Amino acid sequence: SASLFSAIEMAPRDPILGITEAFNADTNPAKINLGVGVYYDDNGKVPLLACVQKAEAILIEQAAPRTYLPIEGLAAYDKAVQELVFGADSAVIQERRAITVQAIGGTGALKIGADFLQRFAPGAQVYISDPSWENHRALFESAGFVVNNYAYYDAATHGVNFAGMLADLKAMPRGSVVLLHACCHNPTGADLSSAQWDEVIAAVSAGGLVPFLDMAYQGFGAGIAEDGAVVRRFAAAGGPLLISNSFSKSFSLYGERVGALSVVAASAEEAGRLLSQLKRVVRTNYSNPPVHGGKVVATVLTTPELRQLWEEELAGMRVRIKEMRDAFVKKLKEKAPEHDFAFVRDQVGMFSYSGLSKAQVEQLRAQSIYAVDTGRICVAALNSRNIDIVIDAIAKVL
Ligand code: PLP
């Protein structure tokens, strides 16, 4: 007889996890997975950063009891994150208008922000870039929002359709929530120029939109401060502002789930009210965040030698990805001179919309090279040993 669960259907498969499953099932020892969203070093391994190892050694030595953190997280963490995201000399910090709560990764930060907005702006609609990170739409829909796209990627130029984006921003109803990738756009790798950000900020202000900046890759674009500059410019423009940030990639701490949500209020008094409501969202979801990752990141960010080490290690990741972009473009030019992949060098962050079609991605798969059907490749999964294999395979399918 029918039970509560018997009629429940299978949920749709996550397309990216599907690639990983197919990759894992492939018995070819030379298989290569470019479908991932993770930084690998030149040996094809997820790094454990030396700054993290050193911070963990300090924490083990301290042998602190595992008490609950406050609902908003570790105070030292929240403060250090705030200074990283807004800049240590930020006016919004000095005026106590910024609040930051530790979150369970960047995803958790987005979800706290979405639940908070749903509570206080229930009629607003959300706009995300076309395309955007896999989970943005589902996450805001699950918080109760209608989610729309704004124009973003231009397949013809492999860059941003800026005229389309700006027109869409200008057409959004006042009070709409607009989700923007602060840097290193996932999945396309196509970012706005500084001048284009000026126009976006002006359109957001003039249109009375609520900007929600998602910064999952700070330090992977031009540098830590350079990538964070967008946040500072939005903060300076005034108006409500939300920022989710993640240390999954920049600290290679994926499984520790370390991120934060920051919100900029109009006054210190308003900030206090917002913080109390954000705490309520956290409290009713998971009560308070985990200790370990927050302590590791806070220790690194606030200990000068470790901080310097982190900045060097992050620069190392950033530079290696750029080298892979260069090598990709150069080698493809040699193998397939009639095709122009120079745009891959202009894209930033871990990903590239390579322009490969679904059919070409399928042909690559037959050669045990795995990419996303959209043509997204993870440049950070290329290394000095697999790049020639990848280039040969791509040249064959072009
Ligand atoms: N936002 C974007 C744009 C991302 O690419 C990712 C991760 O891939 C996230 C958020 C989520 O980050 P986390 O893994 O820290 O939850």
C-alpha cells in the first residue's frame, strides 16, 4: 500500500556531479577531469596550504575545548573577514555599518542572505546572470523567490554582453535583488572591466536595486585587494548591500565549509537590528557554525607571518592558472592555427567557457577527457603533464 514516501520521484541529477561519476567509472588510467570546480596543483592534487598546516599546528598546541561558537561565529573571524572583504580602512567598518556572520561556506552565506531577504523583501524578485553558478537559481528559489536571468555572456565574443546586461539592469523593478559575481565569473571566466563596473554601480543605485555580491574566488583574479575593490566601490555607493564570500578555494579548505555573509546598513543602529535578524536565521537553521575552519582562517589572517604565507600561496595558485591559460592558447595555436582561442587568456579565475560545443565535449569524453556540456573547463585542472594530451584531444575535435 502507498506510504508517505512511495510516490516521491527521483530528484534531477546534478549535471556536474554526473560528470564526476562518469569520470570515476572510466577505467582509462590517462583520464582527465576538467569538469571539476576545484583548484589542483601541478601534480594534479588538491593542495593543503602550508599556512593552513601551520595554523592547525598552533590550534592543536592550544588544545582548546570545542565549545559552541556564538550564533554569528567566531568574533576574530568575522572581524578579519570584514577587513579582507571591505579593506581594513573601510568607512563602513569605521562607521560600524558593516556586519559579518560566519557561514557554512559560500553556499551557506548565500542561503542566510536569501532567507533574510525573503523575510524582509518577500515580494522582490531575484536576478542572476545568464549563465550563473549552478546553484544560484535553485538556492534562491528554495528560499521562496522567483528567479530571473539578466543577459551576461556573449558566445560570439566569449566575453560579456555588456549592452544587454545594462539594459536588463535598467529594466528591473525597484527593490529587485541582483546577484553579481564580484570576480572570476563562474562558469564563464568573463568579468566586467573597471569602467563597466562603474556603469553597473550607477544603474544599481539609480534603479533602487539590492546588490548581492557573490565572491567565491577573491585572489584568483588580479589579486586579493584588486578583486575586493568591487565590494569597496559598491559599499562607497551607499544603499543596502550583501556580500557572500567563501574560503573554499582561496584557502583550499573546501570540506571545512568556511565562508561569511556581510551586510552593509545605513547606520550602526540599523546594523544592530540586521545582525539580530541574521542571527535568528542562523539559529533556526543550524544554530551556530563549526569551529575548526573559522579558527584556521582567523589564525592565518591575523598572524602576520601566516598571512604573508597565505598571500604568497594564493598568488602561486593565481599565477599557475594564468600560466595554464597562456599555455592553452599557445599550444592550440600551434596545433590548430585556424582557430583563435586567445580569449581564454582574457578570461579570469578557475574557469573558462572554452567555446567547445556539446558535441565536441562528447567527443572529448570518448577520449577520456571530461568537461561540462556547456564547454566549461576548469583551467585549474590543467597541469604541465596533462596539457599536451588535452590540447591534442581538443585539436582533434575542432
Ligand atoms: N558561489 C560561486 C560563484 C561558486 O562558484 C561557489 C563554489 O563553487 C560557491 C558560491 C560556493 O562556495 P562554497 O563551496 O564555499 O559553498
